[in-house]
Amino acid sequence: MTTSEQTESKGGRPRSEKARAAILRAAADLLLERGLDSVSMDAVAEQAGVSKATIYRWWPTKEALALDALYAEWAEATPASTETGSLRGDLLALLLPWVHQLAKRPYARVMGSFITRARSDPGFASAYVERLMVPRREIARAVLERARQRGELEPAVQIDVALDVLYGAVYHRFLHGHAPLTDQFVTDVVDTVLGGLACR
Amino acid sequence: MTTSEQTESKGGRPRSEKARAAILRAAADLLLERGLDSVSMDAVAEQAGVSKATIYRWWPTKEALALDALYAEWAEATPASTETGSLRGDLLALLLPWVHQLAKRPYARVMGSFITRARSDPGFASAYVERLMVPRREIARAVLERARQRGELEPAVQIDVALDVLYGAVYHRFLHGHAPLTDQFVTDVVDTVLGGLACR
Amino acid sequence: MTTSEQTESKGGRPRSEKARAAILRAAADLLLERGLDSVSMDAVAEQAGVSKATIYRWWPTKEALALDALYAEWAEATPASTETGSLRGDLLALLLPWVHQLAKRPYARVMGSFITRARSDPGFASAYVERLMVPRREIARAVLERARQRGELEPAVQIDVALDVLYGAVYHRFLHGHAPLTDQFVTDVVDTVLGGLACR
Amino acid sequence: MTTSEQTESKGGRPRSEKARAAILRAAADLLLERGLDSVSMDAVAEQAGVSKATIYRWWPTKEALALDALYAEWAEATPASTETGSLRGDLLALLLPWVHQLAKRPYARVMGSFITRARSDPGFASAYVERLMVPRREIARAVLERARQRGELEPAVQIDVALDVLYGAVYHRFLHGHAPLTDQFVTDVVDTVLGGLACR
DNA sequence: CGGTAATCGAGACGGTACGTCATGTCTTACA
DNA sequence: TGTAAGACATGACGTACCGTCTCGATTACCG
């Protein structure tokens, strides 16, 4: 189990929703402020006014807790759809708000921990991909499909490859930080990928 | 100081090259086998037949040690240049051997730890970029410059953006593992980026 | 806090009496066998089958632990009172069993460490005096008071000085070991102090 | 070997007297200021501007170094003789200056370490007794012998016992610190021991 | 409405690793 | 040979988390 879900129990005291909220609140605050490695379960428990046992009852690992804690924040900035009329407009409408969201808090530090964990724990890997990547990726896929139907897309284009190229470029700067992740960069990426490198 | 460098001292017992080599050897083996988080300095010291103090004398953190330990392995697979005559050929000649190198060992797990550390330690961030990214990136930049001079490149193309697009796509699958990182994928990325998505 | 005392807590897991006993047992054995300086907390923890953190939770320093560990052994040989009818008899009844206790194990080595520690840590100094010196000293004081009431004591005698003279002589040989601490010596000390040096 | 002595060598570089003096100076200062346990050989070496190897070449342990370092200071206050005409006067002339010397610096802390060490190292024990106790004790013995010849001493008095009684009382307060070591106390001790406790 | 059963807080526990420090030995070059 | 400089193996230090555990005190629901 990677995430916190209510067990469908008959009797017994019901789970405290107050504790659940306090834990996620404390975890999100601490994690983004200090990074996953520098935050202890003891610290989360104290900050949330909760006992460690309560956390471990519902989340198996620190990473699982962090994933839950950050899920909401990311989900907010995931639009249901973007319809601007053009492929270029749709892509920018999708990518720019996301990049703004990324810039708000030091997410990259925590993402590094997610990557590390995912590579040792297949269960976490699925949860991570499912929650933080698939939703946004599916919207982008829909955008490309619509463009294809409108005839805006080169017929040979493989959409999965295109998705990795577009998102990959953004993630690259986001995670490695070798150069700034600006609106201009996002625009340049979209234009470069749409137009292609090769002389025609 | 982020990496191990010989201090230019006059007197005193010289640094033991044997110890240095044993530490890097042990670190590389353990790190790739078990991941950075699951490897203790105690374990590296024992495996290398060396005292912990000796490690800490030369490397300030586990991450710095890992960076040094992995540097050599990556450097081997970094070609001095690639001259196939065409942009497409050059790019594939550069990317494919690298991807093969990545596939040999579970590097992604350690890379996640590097990203995490880099985002809390600017000194480490520079060392990381300088050692593991810049060398390969500069070769790719040269490839693109040559292509531009041959007239193979669309004049408007920004090379820094192009580099992030190409490498970003590969890193994306490498780090997130949401889909396999095959030769076919690399070829598709190159063709997609060269040709562009938009209908012409 | 210098010694291990139960905190008067409401909730929480209760302190393990088994661990407490095992720690004191292991500490006493190791300390007397090898001396305070040559015994590590790691060794005590291992010998007691206990984690180091558990020891540090209840005893702030190695010396404090040693004090607790030796307290019991000394307390056993501290008689509640001694009533032989004469001052000389009372003093011998008090001192001889104590000297026999001292001879059983190499206490002097540990006492040296106590003295060292006491002179850098006033809190430890009080605990040391309170536990290892005051009880026996108070009995001796009572013995002298009784002798005074019986008219056995020179009226000018200051009891505190007399106590230091009697115990001082025994401690002197005990700690410095320049000559053996025999029953004969104890008897001689009592007789010398009672009779005085000066010709009358 | 417990103390630093010049080996009678034929050739080679002679021992540096400057280094020897600097080491003893640094050791004395640091030891009395911070206590034996809190002073490292590295610290002594640095303070003396000397390499650690040089210290270890001449002194086998920290305690041996400390003993040498403190020897001079104690020796100064050891009078060659004391001739006041009376036993009481001689004893006070011997004890009072010594007690004043003891009060100048925190010697008791270091003495505790000496006792500890002596009880694990017979060689050190002899050196300790020989250097710090015997000289003064022999003078006191001479004082008592003279008193005996003058007929001031009770014939039955055993001098070795008397010495332990007198010095023991002073050492007792000095080492255990349960009460102040004043001139008045020393005077009271002498008078008490000379006069005896028992009613006559 | 009282019993049952899961939850919660508090916090002690056995472990494991941390990064630092001191000891005593060694190696090298210089004096 | 003696010394300064300083690297080294060894091993203890005291701290911090981890994940588990034992308590006693709370809740609901269900019979």
C-alpha cells in the first residue's frame, strides 16, 4: 500500500480526519521548506500534534506521505482542459501555468527523493507516475490528438515521443537547474519542437 | 570543497593513493548496487579496508564521494567527438553509446540523490553539472554548431534550447522510468526533434 | 540530573525495569573489571543487550552511570548502626567491614575517575558526596556523639575534624596505594587517633 | 619508562631542549586549566609548536607527561627542612605552605586522573608515589623522628601510621572537596592528632 | 446502553548511522 | 638521529532517526 486509504472497518473508533489533515499540512510545509531527507517523522509528528504511530498506521514510508502531501498542490494547477484553437496555444496554456506552479516552491529537491525512492520501490514508482505525471500527460495527449484531427500535426509524429520531448525539456531544467526555467524558455521549447531543427 | 583534491603541502606523510583508489572502488560498487541512501559511510570504509576518518578527510559528504566515484565510469563513455557527416548521424553517435552506458547499471537511483543534494547545496550543484553534464553537452553543442555551418540547421534554432530538448527527452525516461529507454526511442526523439511536430 | 530517576509521566510506554537492571549489572561488572576509562558506553550497551540511546536517556554521563552502578554494592556494606559499648569498638565495627568491602574489588580506580569528574562537574560532586560519603560519615558522627555523651571524648574535640582524620587515613592508603590497607593498619589508626601523638 | 630521560646516544641530532621545555610548559598550562581528560596530545603539540611524534618519543602516556609537567611546581613548595623547635610548629610549617600551594590551581582534578592511571599501571604508580609523595613524606618523617628524640612523642606511636593520619586528613578534603581546606582546618588536624580524641 | 474494537497521545525501546574527535603509529623530507 | 608536518587505522563519542512496541484514554458502532 502506498497511500493512505480508509479501511472499511465495521466497529472501532473511526479515523480522525483532523489528524489526517494536520499530518498532511505539516508534512507539506516541512518537506518543501527543508527537503525530504532533512525532515524526520518525529518532526512531522510534533508539528502536526500527532503521535508517530498514527502516521505509520496510514503511510508506510516518508516518501508515501510526501507524495500524498504534495499531490493536492500539484493537482490544483492541473487544468481540466485547454482549448485555445491552436496547438501552439494549447501547449503553452498547459505548460506555462505548470511551470509557474513549479517555481512557487522548491519542488525539485523533493522530486529527487521521489526518483530515488521510485527506483528501489516499484509500488512507489507506480503511485508516483500515476499521481504526478499521468494526469497532466493525458491532457497533453488530448491536445496533440485534437491537433492531429485538425490536421495541424505531421502525420508521422509519435505522440508518446512528442510528449517526452516536450515535458522532458522542461523537467530537464527543472531538475538539474543548469539554466533558468523561464516563460521564454518554455515558449522556445514549444516553437523549437513544433518547427523542428532541420532545414527544410 | 566538494571533491577530493590533493592539498599542495610541503612536508608530512603523503596521501595514500591506495586508500584513495580503494575508497572510490568500494563506493562505486556499493552505491550502484544498493543506492546512495542505503549505503553507509561505515560500509564504504569497511569494504575499502579504510577508516571512516580517512574518507571524511577528503570528501565532505556521501554525495561528493559518489560524484567522484561515478565520474570515471561516465567519463569513459564520453566520446571526444563524433563525425559521421550528418547531423542525424552525429546525434545518434553521441546519444546511443551514452544510453547503453546508462543501461548497464542502476544509475537513476543515484542521480535522484544527486538532484536532491544539488538543490540544497549550491557547491555540489556546480560540481555535479560541471562533471556529469557539461562535458557531454559541449560535444553535442559542437555537433550542432558544425551542422549550422554546413547549413543543415534552421537558422532560427537556439542551440541551448535544442540541447535541453534532446537531452531532456532522454533524461525524462531515464529518471522517471514511465516508459523504456530503447535505441528506438532515441532514434525517434532525434527524428522528431529534427523534423518538428508541425505540419509544413 | 545526575542519576536515573523515573519521570512522573502520565502516558507513554513505561520504563523497562529489565533494561534498567541489565544496564546497572553490566556497568558494575565492566567498570570494576576494566576501569571507567577503558569501558565504553557501546560495551555496556552490548553487554546489557540494550541500545546506547536507552542508556543516554537515563544517565547523562558514564560517571553518573558508574555512580548508580556502584551505589548498591557500597550501600550493602553500610551498617545501620554499630553499638559495641566503647568508642574504640564502635569505630572498628564501622571501619573494618568497610575496608573488607573495599578490598573485594578494584574500587580505587573508579574512585579516581569520580574525583576527576567531580572537580569539573559540581552536580556530580554533590551526587558523589551524597551517595558514597555522607551515609557512612553520618553513622560515624553518631558514634562520636554517643561517645561524647558517655564522657569518652575529650571535650575540645571537633567532630568534623575527627571524621576527616579517621576516614582520611583509610582513604589515603586506599587511593594512593603507597602501603597496604590491612586490618592492623585500621586498628593502628584508631588507636593512634584516640591516644594522640603527643607525650602526655 | 615513565619519564623523559635523555638516551645516551653517540651520533645523530641531539634532543631539542627547546622542544622539551615548550612541551612541559604547554602541558602544565593546559592540564591545570582544563583537566587531564579534556586535554588532547594534539592540543599540547599545537600549543607547544611541536609535533605529536616528538611528545610520544619521550613520554609514553599523557599521564607520564602530566606527572613531569607538574613535578616542578610541586617540588618548589617542598621545603628542604623545617626547624621550629616544636613538633606542632614543624608540622604546621610543613603542611601550611603545601596547602597554600594546592589551593593555587585545580590540582585535585589531575590527581584523580593520576590515581586512576596508577591503579592500572604499576610503573606509573611507582613514579607517582616516588615523585609527588615520598619527598614531602620523608621530611615529615624526619620531623617526627626529631620529636621522638626530643621526647615529645608518645613512645608507642608508629610513625608510618602517624604520617598517613596527618596527610590523609588533608588529602581527604583536598580530593573529595566535601568541606573547605583552610588553614584553620590544618591547625585543627594537627592539634587533634597530637592531643588524641580520647579523654585522658 | 453497555460492550467491543479500532484509534489516538505519549513516549520508551533496539537498532543503525551519523560526523567528530583523540590515540598512537606511520611516512616523508628536512636539519 | 631528531624533528615538523600530517596522513592513517582504530575505535568511542553523543546525537538523531527509524520503525516498533506498550501503555492508558478515547471514541464510535452494534448488539
